[in-house]
Amino acid sequence: MADTKALEASLTSRDVSLLRVQASVTRKAIRDVRDLEGAAVSLLRRIDPADPVRRGDQFNRVTRIGAEFAEEARATYRRITRRFLGTQADIVGDESVEAVRLAQAAGLNLKRTLTPTQAKKVAEDLLIDGATAGNHFNRQGRSARDELVRRLRQTVAADGTLTDMVRSIRGEKALQYTNGMFRTFERHAQATIVTGMSGASNAARYETYVANDDVVTMIQAINPLDGRTSDICRARAGRTWALRSGRALGHGTESFPGPPPWHIRCRTTLVPLGRQDNPIRGRTFGDMLDSMSEPQQKEMIGPGKFELWRKGDIAMSDLIDQSGRPLTLAQLRERST
């Protein structure tokens, strides 16, 4: 009989580490988007739609900016896509190995990991809201071009100056540029990366459980259950399904909906259960932390947040957020050896 609570804690700790990898990949994507913003401002200053007297000539210059910016956007989002897909494929392979290792440590004797060919196919087949990550990033690039042209045309129509046009793109200094149009595209890139990487780890684990269906007979959904948990994940938290048939076991009648992510920024994961294992009783992330030793707590959330948590100065959603502790995939691999 496996120690399912220990396995839940190990998978959750692994997910926190993966959040740090997400933070590392996201930072690079945001840097790329900010470079794209700089390219847009440079184009604007070089071509300057406000310079001609005739309105038609002004709009023609906006069209020219849009065409040149489209090329910059395509190159930027191709770079983001290549980097992300490479990381996603690596995660699928790594997480299959890690799922077997953590299950064995908890007494669930999984033996088979995904082959490199299987891992590659899993990564290639991953979808986010019905589309590949590449499709999402391509759409973001086109949307950035459309939004840039829309804002410039709007400013030209209002007899705006070059300064007004730059402000319409970068945002206002008084607001620390938080209202700039590229902040939206930073958030879109981050959401795609977070959701896609969650999909990679969950797909790897699920397919590994299926490859070991002589040992794994059930799967159970677990979630941090904090203030950011969605209604759908809150409703499915603790639900258990038969691995082979997808039939609901225990409470609930919904058949297995497929492995997470179940929505953008989903944080649910799946725990494997053997024939003799009892489902895990619902625990919040806070409950799990309380059950750990102090060194384990510090390792999971970081020493800075540990002190704030001990003092009661930090919310649970902030505790789980690991955006301030970026970790590369290579560093994560070192920690796993």
C-alpha cells in the first residue's frame, strides 16, 4: 500500500519547482516582448506619421509602420515559440522519469517511463484551449500588429503629435507605463507559458500512469485550494477516476475529463493510486505545509516567504506564487539527482 500523502506532498513540491522554471521561461518571453515594444517605438520615431500635413499621407505612414512591425513581431514570437517548445518537450521527458521516481519512493512500484519518441509525440500533441502553443503565439503577434495600427490611426485621427503616439504605445510615465499596450501582450505570453508547461507536466504524468496501468488503477485530482482556485478545479479537487475506463469513483458522477490543464493557468495535477490505495482526503496547500518539517517548508517556498508565512504576513496565493524565484530546467535537473 503506497504512502499517498507522501506522494501528494512530493508531487506538490515538484510542481512548486516547476513554477520556478515557468518563471524563468516567462522572464525571457517578457524581455522579448519589451524588445518588441522598443522596436515599435523606434519605427514610430523613424517614420513619424504626424509629420506630413495631409491626413492621407499620415495614414499611409501608419500602414507602413504596421507592415514593418509585422515582420518584427513574427520574428519575436517565432523566437518565443522555439524556446518554449524546446522547454516543453524536455519537461515531458523529465516529468515521466520523475513521476516514476516519486511513486517508487512512496511505495507505488511504477517501472515504465515514456520513451523519447513517446515523449516527443506527447509534447507535439499538447493543446491549450484547443490550439497549440505555436498557434497562440502566432495569434498574439498578429494581435500586437493590429493593436499598434489601431492606436496609431486613432491618434492620427485626433490630430495627435508624435509624443502622443509614443504615449499611446508605451503608456503613461505617471502610471509607470502599466497602461502600455505591450503589458497586455506580456500577460498573454505568460498565460500561454504557464498553461502550456502545466499541460506538459500533467500529460507526462498521465501517460506514464497509463504506461503502468498494471500498477496504477485510479487517478485523483489535487489542487492547492487557495483564493485563486477556479470553480471548476475546486469542484473537481479530490475527485477520483478509474484509470482505464475514466469512470467516476466515490462522490461525483462526471467521467474523467482528460488530464489538466482544464483552463488557462490551471494548477491541478493528478496523483496515481494503486488497487489497495485509499483516495487522499482533501488538503489545502497550507495543510500540507503544516505537515512538513521546517527545512522542507523552507525548501518548498523559499526562506524569504517562509519567514513571512511564520509571521502571518503573507496570503496563501502569494505563498504559492514562485515568480520571484526563477529556476532553469538545468538547475531543476540538478536538484532531482
